Amino acid sequence: MATGPELRAVVDAALARDRRHIAVDASGLTFVDSSGLVALLTARERAMALEGSLRLTAASPAVLRVLEMAGVADELLDQRH
């Protein structure tokens, strides 16, 4: 996943197929900036509005660090990270 619009398209497709609990494999994600965080949090909010969830799995240490610094690690990370 390279951009916020791509994430939105994937989440839209999953929600349209009635998939409410979405796991995003972040193992290939080496960097996330503020626009990426906004896209992830917005996608999570959309899933939650439909009584679902969105969680990141397999986040790299660099991504984990950004999520923790932004204060959103608990909201976005799979607890098994």
C-alpha cells in the first residue's frame, strides 16, 4: 500500500463486501508520514462506524516507533505485534 487513496479504495472494497474487521499487513511498510496516519485512522473510523475494526499487523520497528510517537499505537496495532 503506497498511498492514502489506495488504502481508502481497499477499505471501501472490503466494507462493500460486508467485511467489517480489517487487518492491514504492514510488514512491507517501511515508512509512514502524517498523511499515512490520517488515512489509517480515517479507515479505522469508517470500519468502526459499521461496528468493525481496522488493525495493523507485522509493523516494522520504524513504523511502530512513529505510531507510538503519534500516540496511536494502541488504536492501530494488533495486540500480537
